Amino acid sequence: MLDIELLDPIKLPLVTRLYKQYYPSKPKRDELIYVGYHQKQLCAVVRFRTIERYRFLTGMLVSPQHQGKGFGHQLLKYCEHNILTQADYCFAYEHLEAFYRTHGFKTVIADDLPGALKGLYLRYTSSGKKLVAMQFSPLDVPVD
């Protein structure tokens, strides 16, 4: 079971250290960050960056020793029910598209992305990243 909470800004260095170990990007103070603890150990993080009037889910991470335990699903299910709206987008790696679809995201074509997000998507994909643009659509969330 995962205990999920909004990151207390004083704990940002802990999240930064976790990202430094396992992920190429670094959390920033102006991001909305939710963290998951298992037995009081930080093991999962999801970050949201504001771009224009939209939010961009960026840098979701479950530490390798905790992967395969459903913690990523628990974290996104929490977000589905508490914070996600149709103004939320993510760029999923192709192999994670079904994971995000399970949590209410639907695939969108790049031309349908809002301006700044479209530019960001094109920049990422032109550098060779295999990404799928997705938008949260609460009406498409599967029922438990």
C-alpha cells in the first residue's frame, strides 16, 4: 500500500536525490509534485508542470526496487480521483501508452495539442524519442 501526499517543499531535496539516481530530469520548485511512500520510504513521484493554461505530467518515477508492485497504478489512480482534469496532458513512451490509457488518458494527434505543448512534443520527438501524446479525459476512465 502506498501513502500519497502533496510534496512538502522542504522535502524537495529528497525527491531531487531520487531523480538523480534513476531519471534524467530534475524536479523544480514550481512543479506540482505528489509523492508515494511505502513503509515510510519515498518510492514513487509524479510531477506536473504548468505550461500556459495546461498541466503537463512529466517525470513519473517509481524506484526500481519498488516496480512491479502496483505503486505507479496507485499513484495515478490517486491523481485521477483528486487532481487530473481535461487540461492535463502527458507524453507517454510508446510502451507505456496502455498504462496511461488505463488511468483515463487518451491518445491525441500532435496537431490537436495546444500551442506550447505541440512545440514541446515536436522537439522531443524530433530528437528521436518515441512518444505518444495523450490527454486526460475523465469520461474515458474505466470503471473499477
